[in-house]
Amino acid sequence: MQWPAGLAIGEFGCTSSTRVSRPQNAYIESFNGRLRDECLNENEFRSLSHARLIIEDWRRDYNEFRPHKSLGNRTPEEFVRGLQTTPTLHLSAA
């Protein structure tokens, strides 16, 4: 089966012209492996709309509820909230 050209599900769109550095590629490969192992290989999709629904549920779990070791065992949502509430240091020339 060939994937339809230009089709992106949720936030998983990626083009072949995207260039990433080697460290970023390791993170992407890790994410891709998790998506494949935890979602794609575990579900049988009846239609494209069903696939979108299942993948979106997995994405929300991954981004909103699952703690990530690299973020200090916080969810990505908690991590971003922490960045938004961190006071900004303003330096003035004396």
C-alpha cells in the first residue's frame, strides 16, 4: 500500500526535504519507534478517519498525560507551563 502524497495526520507531517542534525535525528527516530510500537502496530485501522482518531488519542496521551524522563519526569504540557511561569530576568545597564 502506498501512502497518499501530501497526506499528514495531526502533527506528524514531514517532508523528505526536511533536514535535521544528527542529535535531532536520534530524538525523531526514538519518537517514530514509540509511535510505531505503541500505536501503529497495536491497532487495526478500519478507515483513514479511524486512523486519525486513534493516532490523535495516542498523541494527546503522549503530549499531555505521559511523563517524559528527558523533561524531569514531567509531561510536555507541564514542562511548557513551567517555562511560561518562570520569571524573566531583566538586566539593566548601570
